[in-house]
Amino acid sequence: MKQTSMILILNAAAALFLLESASSCAKVSIDSSGQAGRYIGFTSAVETKAPPVESSDDMAEFAVWAAYYAEGSLDDVPMRGIKVYRDNLGAWMYDDLQPWQEGDWHFEAFYPHPSVLEVSEIVEGKDAMGITFTAPKTEEQTGLEGLTIEYYYGPTASHDLMTDEYTRSYTIASPDASPVQFTFEHLLSRVGIAVKSTSNDVRLTSLVFKGMSVLGAYNTQGSQGEWRLLTSIPELSNVQPGSFTADLSDISAPLPSDGTAVDVLSDLLLIPQTPGDSENGLTPIVVEVSYTMGEAAPETRTLALPSSTPWQPGRHYRYTITLGGSDVNLTVNIVDWNELSYSVEF
């Protein structure tokens, strides 16, 4: 009996040793409450009604950086853009468990994981991004801090960039190992174009939305916490303005005559900017629309977006063009991107 007990004790000790030694390469489920007392873990709670991210189920991998401060000084950056991902059961996971330590912690998150947009060579027409992290300054330090997008080249306007940060003091005397909560905020503007008709037999033949900047930098020197538009970077010169042509194959012909607005370009995710901002050397942002009315010859109109409505991060801009009368009108409706707040916790 004593021998059996000794074997059990030794086996338990060996298992504990293996757990300790393997922690540097182990994985942890974000939703695993069993890890909450020691390791930094994750859980998710994402709710929104705005595409492309409609719920937590739609989120792919995101990145987390963590800076650790001991006695007021930066000690380490134990998380450097670690990838947080889902396992086969849908639970959030990350590799290399990180234990809580007494001191101050600063976390920053970025969605999607930068590897989606990081490339070895920038190619015109394909999305690319360079991102860096600078640990927040202490009282003795000054300068740029946090996540910096050195450049974002998004000619496809199809990525939803989001970020957030969180700070916590962790003490052994009163440990708080509850999930760290991120409430992601959109860095881009969501823009769409709709068309409606007030007359019978109006047919839309083409629509092109063009002139916007698709190259910019975020949170750089002189533009902390803001976007700065670019026309070139060392790796890519003479970047052309963005141009998006509507696919009309599923658009009703003729257009509804009751004034119903039909979306022809939706969910373009664009760098915040002011339409018609000539100070940045940009051309006006315009919509070029071609259409026919009955048996009349085709008409083409070019409508400039008003500079009085600058695009802001996290806002949804729906421009509507009215066809069918002697004048072609363009109006804009601005709404909050999110109807509900959403967050990811870890």
C-alpha cells in the first residue's frame, strides 16, 4: 500500500514537472476557465450587425502585443504579435502560455493578424501593410508608442482593420486574472454607393467610383492616433488613386420606379480622408454613372463627393444617386458602423 502511494506521488510530481517544462510550447484555450488562475487566457464576446464582421464567429486570427513593467520600468515584451486563433471546436487558442507576473501590463490587439497583409514585395494592385509595436513610454521616456501602421496599401478595399488597447496592474496580494477585454474599434471608413430612379424605364449601364487614396500610414510621427495619406513609399512609387467598378449583373433593369435605392457598391473599407482634399495632391473623389431613359441616347454624369463630409473611422457612408429627372442628384446618409458594441476578451 505504501509502495502504491509512493508511485502515485511520484507520478503526480512527474506530471507537474512535465506541465511546467512544457508550458513554453503549450497551447491554451481562451475559453478555458481552468487556466484563469495563472495564465493569461482569452475569451470572446463579439456582437455587431455591420459586415464584414457580423459576430465573433466571423473573426479570423488577430494579433496581441503585451508589454510588462516591473517597478515602473519596462521589463519585457513577452507577447510580440502573437496569433490568437480558433481550434477545431471554435475555442480561441494561442501558443506559448504566458503567466501573469506582478507588475503593470499593457496589451494591444490588431485585427486581422498582420500576416494576412504582410508581404516580402509590394505589388501594385494587391493589399499590403507594414506594422510595428513600440512599448508605451514610462514617465522618463517620450516619443511614439503603441501600434504603428507604417503603410497600408489597400486597393481592394476589402479588409476591416480594427485595434484596441488595455492596461492592468497585477499584484500577488490581490491577483486579478480575469479575462482582458478588448473593445475593438474600426480604423477604416465603410463606404457604399446606391442608385434609385423616380421615372419608368431607367437602366443603369455602368458606375465607377474613383479618386480616393488607397495608401496611408497610421499613428506615425506627427500624426499620432490619426491617418496620414500617402502618394508613394520607398517600395512603391506613383500610387494611383483607387477605382471601383460596379458589377451590374444582378442589378434590376430597369431600376425600380418607386424610388427604392439599390446598392451597387457596398462595404468598401477605405482609409479615412476628406473627398476633394487637394492639399494632399489628390484628385476629387467622384462617381461616374452612365444610364439610359427609355429610348433616349445613353447619358453619362460625373458627380463629385462633397468635401463637407469627411470620412471618419468607424462611420458608414452611403451615397445615393437619383436618376430619372432633368437633374442627377447625389445625397449621403451617415450612420454609425456598429449597431451594437462588441469586444474580444483574453
